[in-house]
Amino acid sequence: MVRELDDKKLVRGRSHSILMENRERVTITGVQDVDSFDEGSVLLVTDLGYIALHGIDLHISKLNLEDGQLIVEGEIIGIEYNDHDGLGGKSGGFFKKLFR
């Protein structure tokens, strides 16, 4: 797990990986939480930052936060990373750009 310390350093714990199968199924480990999801996108928090998963007809087939595992099925169009520091700020950050 990654924890932010007072001096903004990240500390790693469990492993993080992404396995995509034929752009139809993606398994992500190191997941801490799912911020939001719909048929077009899944926004999640991992041990190494935020991930936006984009696609068509997406659905979560498995979510186990205790083990940190997420499986999403559908037509995968893209995966985008953003670190913890890039989500806020004066410009609105990651989510503002995502929902323009």
C-alpha cells in the first residue's frame, strides 16, 4: 500500500499490476477504492495513484478491496494514470480534465 507521509514521499506495500486480455477484460491489483464508475469509465485509487479506465459497455465483474483486486469487462479503449499530487490544485486537476 502507498501512504503519503508528511514530506509527501510515497511508501509502497502490496504489489500493483494491470493485466489486459484482448481489450475485453482488465485485472488490476493494488486497488484501494473505486471513486466512480459507469458504462464509459471507471475511476479508481491504487497504491500508486489514480487510474481512469475508459471504454464501452464497461462493468465491474469483481471487486475485492481487501485483496486489492478489480476486474472490469467490456471494450477497453484506454487506461490513464495520474499520481496523487495531480488531482487537485487551482486548475481543477485530473477530474476536471476528465469530465470536460
